[in-house]
Amino acid sequence: MAEVAARVGVARPDAVLLTGFGLIRSWASRRRRLLLVGLPLLQCLTVDEVRALVAHELAVVDHRRAHLVVRLRALYEEAVDPLAVLPSPRAETIARATRDFAAALERKADQAASSASGLHTAARAVVKADLAAFEFADLAFDVEEQIWQRTSAGVQDLHAGWQEAVRAGAVVAALDDDTRTALMARHPSLAGAIASLSPAHVALRVTDSVPLGPLPPDLQRELARHVLRRDSGQWVTFAAVPGEEWPGWLERQSRAVSDQVATLLRRPPLGPAEVVEVLLTRLDELVAANWPAQPEPPAEPEELDGTPSVVVVAEAALAAIGWRRVHPAAAGVLVSPDGEQHNLNLLARAAVDSPAAMAVLLELLSRAQRPT
């Protein structure tokens, strides 16, 4: 923190707090300036990318009345929140009144991020942070559904599981056009660099990340509690969860997808290979058959993404013949009893355009061919 503050010429925070969420965010009261640093980002961004995000947030509170700046920033972001169902007249009024302020503040923060790590690193940092926050929340939701709802226990090493999932290649963050456009609008000073980012630029990796020591169990639980938003009276670790819990969850999801394919085919599918073929080649028809009340499905199948369902079906099929995840949190990265390993996430994405990848995927599923 001291290095970044000195490099970009901003004040150091009064305290730095570790949080369980995937964010790096500043906060201020009348007396204190705080920096909240999310453990998930420290586990998948590079040191230089974290420097850029730290500089960005320190610049936000580098004001004599930082508490007012933070409050106005929050009001603006709430008023223009794209997830709001319908903007209220009050929100529209707030947005108009604070838009120029927010734009000037963002320019200053973006310039600080560029000064700390360079323009292109700053652009990568804001994009990867946004993608990582979403992917981590998605992983936490899946874990909660699989463990909490069945056992009422919280997984205390949730963040260690996230790190292992990233390390195994189970977290495949995709920068879609809507996200890219939204981030370019939010960070106009970085827009050109964001526009030029390729999928390889925004891959989440453990390499060159901030060095961290092991977290004691009580801190693991506290950070997991941040994310679960509830106080669990019972805690488990990934290692302590019975191995059959994960295949059971997958089987239920896979059965639902197979039922959807059966609706399209008007007969039970012959096995997981046929389910996967339908998902990859007839996804628009599948949507139309199962949700006929929806508007006309996309004219181009590539506008839909069926690969998550492909991974679920393939993983359930292979789990039934003894394959297991390399780590319970690493969905789709499996190893066979003989040590053969495949990343179904990458294989499913490649199979959309590559006949060779499709052949590999179908050959794997032919080993587990059975009625579904």
C-alpha cells in the first residue's frame, strides 16, 4: 500500500481490511480512510494488477472530504445500476446530478491505476476483477446449494477451494460484448485498452499472484461467513465432505438436462453422448421446444451458450464410472481411476467449433454410455 501510494502521489489508507468478497474497494468516514481488499482477487490477479486496483481506489478517497466523495459515488452507482428493474424518478434525478462528478472521479482513479502499473495492466485489472467477482460468487452459490442446503454446514475453506479451482483451470472467465461495453463506459480513460483485450489477456491464473501465507481456521471461517451472509453453527472443509455428495448433485442436474433433450427428441436420449450432441448442435431448437412461450429463439446458435450444461452432463456421466474432480471445487476438471485427466470446461468450449474436440468429448462419453 505504501509503495502504490507513494508512486501515484496519494494518501495511504488508515487501515487495510481483508474481506471475503471479490473486490478491492475504498471507504471513508469523517475520521478514517479504509481499503477493503478481497481475498478472491489476491488469489487470481497478478501483483501488478492488484497494484492498479489499489491505486484506483486510493485515488477515490484522496480528498479532504473523502466521506462525502464515497457517499456520492455510491449514490451514483446505485442510481445507474443496470440490475435495477425500473429506474425511479429519484434515481434519474440523482444520476443527472452526480454524473459529471462521477465521471471526473473515475478519470482520476483510472489515471492513478495507469500510473501505478501501466495503461494495459490497469485495463486488464478492472476487467479481470469484474470477471473474477462474478465467477467467485457463482462458485460460492454452487457450493452453498450443494452443501449448506443438504447439511446446514458452511464450507470454511471456501477461498482455498476457489484458489484450487483457478489453479486447476476450472474457472474459465469469458469477456462477452455486453460486459466489455459496460466496463468501457465505466472506465473511459481505459476504454481503448479494454477494447483490445483478448480472451488470453483476461484468463484468471494463480501464477505471479500476491504471496499469501496459510490462513488459520478461524480466519477462513470469518471470510466464508462474509460470503455466505449467515452465521453457520457447523463448519466443514472440502476434504471432509463425503465424496458421493458431488456426483449426486451432478446427477440431479444432468437428469434435468436430459429431460429437456427428451422433450425435443420426443423420446429418451440414447445416452450422455446424444445429450451433448444436441446441446452443441441444436441448442436453439432445444430452447424453443422447452420454452415455447418465450420470444423467437436466436437465429444463430452461437448466440446461446450450452457449454455449462455440456460440462454437467459429461461430468455426471464420467463420475458414474469412477472419475473424480481433481479438487471438489474444481468443477469439470476430472481425473480417472487410471490417472487420465481432462478439463471438460475447455473441451466443451472447443467442441463448439472444433470437430476434433467434439470427437474427443464424444469418445469420453462413449465409455460411460448408459440410459439417462
